[in-house]
Amino acid sequence: MTQREKTLLAATVGVIVLWGGWTLWGKYSAALANREGQSRQAERDLRTARSEVVLSTRAKKNLEAWREKSLPQNIEVAQTAYRGWLMDCLKEAGLEFNQVRRTAVKPYGDAYTAIAFTAHAEGDLPKVTRFLYRFYSLPQLHKLTQLSLRPTADGGGISMDIMVEALVVNGTDRTEGVVEGDSGRLALENVDAYLKSIEGRNLFQRYTPPASPRVVPPAGVQNDSPPA
């Protein structure tokens, strides 16, 4: 073998070795990247699983709380109980009303059933305030879906139309009546505080803030502008 052939052979072997090493490195890098990707995916899956456990635990606690605040499981009993409570609420507030009507019963899968009611009542602002205070004080799963206030025909009071939705949560143990207690949702401590906050208010007139008090300088003090 000539020197030229030896040199060519050595170069060829070197290329083969380099190519083989590069191929092996590429395979190693790909395998390493794949393992790292699998590790990151496993970490993401673990975080997701933990989040799902937390959410599931929270949802279970929420469901238990909602069942405690539900109307009775029997729909007929539920609508009778809530309608009676709503009428008492309007009456005790001093509002005049004709009737409270149940307008719809809508189930939402296996989760809950919503019962809708409407009512029309008339009175002054303090009476409306008393009604709203008692409504929001009840720790029941219910809400006002619509509240319309307008002046009465004679202009001496307020005409109120409401739409209410109350829930029956599947699996509740309640068999009669509405929930008792205080919701703790209101900012002021009692109804008197709310009544005081509306003294002198007219909902149907633009609010005009009181004028700022005029500052009178003390005697002997001139209020002249300084010389230019």
C-alpha cells in the first residue's frame, strides 16, 4: 500500500468515525430530549392531577354548602314554601301587592332545578329598602333576576316589578320550608343603617350634591392677591 493510499484510508476511517460518533451523539441527544420531554409532561400531568383533586375537593364542599341552602327536594313543596316566604317578605316590608306568581320550573341536568317567580308591589322607598334587606339577608340559593322601579301614577310612591329565581339542588336533605339564618352578604349591620342612608333620597330625580361650604377669612385678614 502506497503512502497516498494509506493517507486516503486514514482520512476515510476518520470520516467514518466522525460520522458514526455524530450519529451516536444525535441518537443520544434525541433520546435525552425525549426523556426530558417525558419528564416535563409527567410534571405537567402531576400538576394537573393535583389541581383536579383541589378543584374536586372544593366542588364537593361547595355542593354540600349549596345543598344546605337549597329549597326542599320535592318541587311542589319547594315552590309552595318559597312563594309563601316571598309573600311574607313583601307584606312585612309594608308593600302592597296582588299576588306572587310562579312562572317557570327549569331543570338543569342532574345538578339543580330553578323555580322562577314574579311579583308586582307598590310602596315608598323605605318599604322597598326593607324588602330588599330581608331578601338579601336570607341565606337561600335565590336571586333577583330582574328589578324594575318606577314612580306610581300619582307620583307619590314606587311601583316595583321583580323576577326571582330560587334553586332546588339535587341531593338536598331539606324536606320543608326555606333556609333560616343570616347570609352575611350585606355591608351595613342592620336595616336601620340602610334606611338612614336613603333619607331624603328621590330615585327619580337627578342627585345634586350639596354646595361646598364657603370659607370666610378671619377678621383683619385681607384676601388680596399678591402684587405682580
